[in-house]
Amino acid sequence: MSLAAIYEDGATDRWHVPVMVEEVCGLASAHGPLAFVDVTVGAGGHAAAILRATDARMLGLDRDQRALEVARENLAQFGDRVTLVRADFGEIKSAMRDSGFDGADVILADLGMSSLALDDPARGFSFRADGPLDMRMDTRQQLRASDLVNEESETELARIIYMYGEERASRRIARLIVDARRRQPSRPPANFAR
């Protein structure tokens, strides 16, 4: 099934289609791995493919609790070969130690934005649907996007937008945000985009 066919209905519960699955499985199974760590397990697409192609056991990390819930459901068929931990990939060493993984033959990182987060209006990442201005990948974090938008100076907003968004028009955007927050604080992302 093509990506176009998956997305044409405009559904908000789109399933993430992992990319390069054959290549990843080929590399993962080339030497018969005994253990692998998926440091961005998400919904478990790559993990499921590797688990089907090998007899490996797997440690899956994600900082998004919702993603782990979906992965737990999607990987249940692999039983005790799967261990899932809520952690950032920077915590790989302690997550491996705490989960009884002395090492890993393969470490997989599918870096990028999570479609689970992007497609959920309550997460505040979408410009297509109104929702709270949250934008946290890990809901245990205290700082929300609305905190930055409503509290940071125009100069700091411009710096953040330029530095992390690589946006050349960062000063103009920051000025528009500051003007908009004077009129209506905590506007949802879809309203900011208008």
C-alpha cells in the first residue's frame, strides 16, 4: 500500500509506515543478533520486522508514553522477547543495565518526528487542528510550548525559532507572536498559523 493511499482519507489515526524496513532487517539479521535496542521504538514497526526476521530479544525505548502503549500492543505477539522502557535515547546505558541487557548487537534509531504525536491534536504539534499549545514529546517534562510563547522575550523567541527551526524570518515571526499574545494569550497552533 502506498503512502498516498494511506493518507488520502484525511484520517487522524494514521499508522506510521516505517521506512527502509528491508534494509534494516537485512543489516540486523546479517550476523544473527542476539539482542537489539530500538532507541526510538514508536509504534514498533521496525522492531516488529526485526523480531519476525530474527530470534533476537529487544529493548525498546521511547519517551512518549502513548507510543509505548501502542508498541506494547503491536509487539505483544513476541512475548518476553520484548522489553519496553519509557526513556529518552540518551538514557540507553541505564535502560540497558536496568533491563538486563549487557550489550546489543544492533542499535536502531529512527530519528524524526513521531506521527503519533503529530496526528494527535491534544499534543499541540499540528497546524491542521486546534489543540493546546503543548508540543512535549515527553509529558513528564514541565515546560510546554505555551510557556515559551507566552513568557519569552521577542529576542529570545527569535533566537529559538532561528536556532531550532532554522527559519530566516525568525525575527518577524517572533514579533508576530508577541503581538498576537498581547491580544490573546495561549493561542492554539492552528490559530498562530493563520
